[in-house]
Amino acid sequence: MAAEEYLRELLNETEAKMQKAIEATQHDLASIRTGRANPGLVERVEVEYFGSKLPVVQLATATAPEPRLLIVAPWDKNALGPIERAIRKADLGLNPANDGNVLRIPIPPLTEETRRNLIRLVHRRVEEGKVVLRSIRREVIEELRRLKKEGDIGEDEEKRTEGDVQKLTDRYVQDLDVIQRAKEQDLMEV
């Protein structure tokens, strides 16, 4: 009975790890700009502020009041200059305008070549997410083989749990494919 409970717990942990991998990939993809304004573009930009590096999200609020405009409003006006420099350095193709109170960041339309490059980047990031999922699967299967070798579980339990892990992996890989298609669609919108 203890083995069944352990295997159930192992599956739950595996699912939680895979869910985190999906969330991390989604968060990563949010920083890839599309033709529309999205606060996620600048939230993770690292700002040198009073001797330490902080993400923009810890120094300011970023909003998208219009489809082609981002507004970054720092809580401390002294952070305005460092945030502006960090966004310029971040190689996002964005050119913030500083009015003394907030940064207004117009989002330029994407060229066809930029769209193709960004789609390749999306493919690469999604593939990295899939590699993480497969790595999680491999670790669990190695754990199952170790348990079988030590006599803690039988071959039937090993094969059944291995099948469950494969189903989880397939489901999350499919989720990544859906996320990829949605991001590509966003990028192709003019």
C-alpha cells in the first residue's frame, strides 16, 4: 500500500513540475513582443538602480492604455532615467520617451523579417520548454527503475506509472504546441 501512495505522490509532483515548466515558458514568451503593446515586454528588463539590478516590475507599473503604447510609471521619479536606459539597452527595438513623470513607449509595427525572426525565437523557446518536460519525464522513469531494482515496486506498477507519466508528458507537450500556435498568430497579426 505504501508503494501505491508513493507512486501517486510521485505523479502529483511530476504534474506540478510540468505545470511550472509550462508557466515558465508562457512567462518567457510574454517578453517576446508582438505588434501590440503588452506590459510583459518590459516587466523583466533588469534596471541598475542604487547598485543593484532589479526588474522594472519592482520599480514601476507598466500599462498598455492603447494597442500601440506602453506607459511605465516609476514609483520613485529618480528611477525614470535608469529604467529608460535599461529599456534602450534591452535590445527590444523600443524607444522610450521620457516626459519627466512617466516613460511613453510607442510600439512600432513589426516588419515581415522581424516577424519571421520572432517566430523562430518562439519555436526555440517552446522547444526549450519541451526539453524541460522530457527531462522531468526521464528523471521520474529513472526513479521508477530504481524502485523496481530495489524491489519496492513490481514490473506492473512500474509500467503502469511509466504510462501515466508519458500521458502527462504528452498532454503538456500538446499544451505547449497550443501556446506556440497562439503566440505565432499574435505575431502574424498586422
